[in-house]
Amino acid sequence: MMKRNALLLVTLLSGACNTDITGLGPPSDPATETFAATLNVNIAQMTKMPSGVYYQDIVVGPSTAPAISDSTTSVTVTYAGYLKDGKLFDSSIGAVFDPANLIPGFRLGLQGVREGGKRKIVIPSELGYGGRSIKNTDNTIKIPRQSTLVFDVEVLKVTNPAPTTP
């Protein structure tokens, strides 16, 4: 009886240390995935950031326009977010965000975009919602866990803090 209880305890403790979620599957890898033709994603033609986020500038904003950086306090964008199968999960016109409050992949993918710029961003699951699924108000799944996300973004306005003079 003592041995059986000890074995049960070891089994329970080893399970508690396991960080895998049963049935979760591995994080997504955009380089190995197939995207719906309607998304116009060609990973081979995109720039891969060190983080694993891919991007492609569709329109480069004017060189005199402000660019999104780590110090940007707000951005106004029009965007559409898709799953790799082409399903639209979110979109907005003229949405105002503090980049610090965005999912990491979206924040990283916006870096360097100037006002007037348009960019396609492909985000691996680890920099999106990872092992969490996002649900609609009726509790149906909107974004499955481990999903690669694709965003088409147009940057309308960038607000950076005024430079300080010493």
C-alpha cells in the first residue's frame, strides 16, 4: 500500500511539472505552413525578423513621416486579421492603439512602419496567442490555440513623444 501511494504521488508530481497541455500540439511555424491564396502570403518573399515574425511592406510611407518605434505612444491603423486558412477574425478602420498593449508579434511587426505605410505581417503562434484560444461572445472559438496570424495593416497616424533637448 505504501509503495502504491508513493508511486501515485510521484506520478502526480511529475504530471504537475509537465508544461505541455494535452492535445495542444507544437507552436506554429509560418515557414512550413500553407496559406489561403486569398491572403497573398509568400513567406519566401517576406523579411523574417529575429523574433520569427515575417513582414512585407506593401506601401512604404514617406521618408519624412513619423515611424513606429519602441517609444511610440499611439498608432491609428486600419487592419484586418486572418487565420492561415483565410478566415477573417478581426478588422477595424481607424483603430487607435498603444503599441505596448498589443500582442508581441503585432507590436514587433509594426516596428519601422511610417505613417501612410501598408504592411503584411505573419505572426507565429508563440508571439500571438500561443496555447490560448480566443473565443467569441457566444463561446465559439474565434482563434484556435497555436494559430499563425496574418495581418494587413495600414498605418494612418503615428504619435511619438516630443524629443527632449538636453
